[in-house]
Amino acid sequence: MKKVTIRDVAKAAGVSPSTVSRALSTTDRVSSETTRRIIGVAERLGYRLPTVEEPATAVAQAESSSHLIGIVVPDVTDQYAAAIVHSVENECFGHGYGLVIAESRDSVAWERMVLEKTMTLVDGVIMVAPRMANPMLRDYADHHPLVVTNRNVRNVTSIVVDISTGIGQAADLFAVRGRTRVTYLSGPNSVWASGARLRELQTACERKGLDVVQLWPGEPTFEGGAAYVDKYLEDPTGAVLAYNDAMALGFMARMRERGFECPRDYLIVGFNDDVTAQTSTPPLSSIRMSANALGVNATRLLLRRMAGGVTEDFASYAAVPSSLAVRDSLGGFRGNPKE
């Protein structure tokens, strides 16, 4: 079969080869719409990046294990990412492995750099919510044991959270509370989880006869949530689902500055259920995604792959469950939501 080149992708996508290269390596330098189109074409044609080479130490590692596992996270200060790292480290210790931690700083270019350096030190790598395009991740996985979390990448061992239950419960309570529309505060456009949460919310709300309004793109931070308030107030829906807890809390704080209180004027739900959600005013309802289950299962999948227990034709993914932690930001439901 003829190898698909970057020129083939460029021709099919109607762009220059240099644009394809930028879209697949540093997505922030190309518009989100163009990036999505190029990645879709690359996926359809089966393009594989030629730039990823097997680390020089790979042969030596095959003969002598370093007894180290690496983990790459977008932000080491993020509470949810830190909880995943903690669970991975505990699981590694139980199997006689140490852990090397690297931060991608939410940058594709930085992510590639730290991943390549980490691969020269460890026997396998776990990537938490990576930003790289799928073809690039597949090339790295071809040369080194790799597990991706919080994202499903075809032909790469992946583990995600099944968010359908938690989002479905949130949509149910929005409907019970008489809301007819829900606003979604989107995360970064290049993050797989942000789009996945929107799609699941649309599906859940459609079942309940609710419309979804998307505000995007945003940064997954307190400041990013606050920045959405002016847009929201142009067309308030009275119900909000935020990409994560930090955004939800930033949104609540700015709304309070504008004279709007939760749950009197609107209901809101976040994601991750970290300690800040539990201690905010009012306490924030949030979709729980067990960081411990995610980290433990990701580590076990990686150990299987390192031992040859997961083969290249492993095209499915594993999932851990979610649930909704109901607190006062949803109107104070503690028991029967219909009362």
C-alpha cells in the first residue's frame, strides 16, 4: 500500500503542506476549524507522522528495564491531575516501579518535547488528556508502551470516564427544576474532553426536551469561567454546566459581582468534584470522575502493554463510571429531587 504523505493530506484538505504540519504539531497556530478538517482528512487517509523516531534507548530498555513509568499531565497544580498522579504512583509502587512526572503546560510543542525526553528514561508512559493530534499519538505508541487517559484514540490503549451517567443526572435535575435551556461553558477547543462533554450534554438534554447553548472556547481556569459571564448574561438560560469545577467557581464569583446569586438566579454544575467544589459558597454540584479508578486502571493497562498483554490491534478502550454529587448550587436537593 502506498504510504500517505503530508502532501496527500494537504491536497485532500485544500491547504498547503506547511499548514498541515502546523495543525498536527502546534494546533494553536492554525484556526480550530481548519485544524479539525485537517485532522479529519489525516484520519481518513491513514496518515502517520514521519517525524517520530524510536528513542535510542528503546533496544536497551527491552533488554534491561529501568523500572520507571512516566506520566505527562497538562498542569501539575490542577487538583484532578494531581489526584491521578497520586493514584498512579501508589499503583506503581505496588508493582515495584518508580514514577517520573512531567508537565506539558497545555502546549502541543511542550508536550512533544517532554514526552520524547521522558520516553528515554522510562519503560512506559501514561498521558493525561493529551493535546497532540491522534496520528502523532499513534506514532509514539508504535515505538513505546503508551496509555492515554481522558481521551479515546483509535489503536492506542485508552481509558476514559463514562460521563453519560453524571451528565444525565444533571440534565434530569435541570428539567425537574423547570429549566428549558442549559448553557455549556466549554473548555479549550483543542481538548478532546471538552467536545465529548458537549456531545453527551446535548444527547441527555434532547431526551429531556432541553436546548443547549454553547459558549466557547474558554480556558479551564477560574479566570476562564469568570470571562464567560458577560456572554452568558446576553442570553441567560438559568442552568449552566461548566467544563470543570475551576470554571464553575470563577463563573459563580463573577456572577455574584454582577448581583446574581446561585441558586436563586441560576443553577450550575461543574466537573471533577474536587475539594474546592465541596467548600465553595454555595457548595458546588459536580460530576464525580474517580481519579483513583482512572489512575489505577491506566497503570494496570500500561503494565499489561509493557508485558506484551495488549497488542497493536487493541482498538477498544476502558471506561470508569461517573456520578453527580448534588449540592446547593442545584437548589439544595438532598433527597427526592421532585419535592
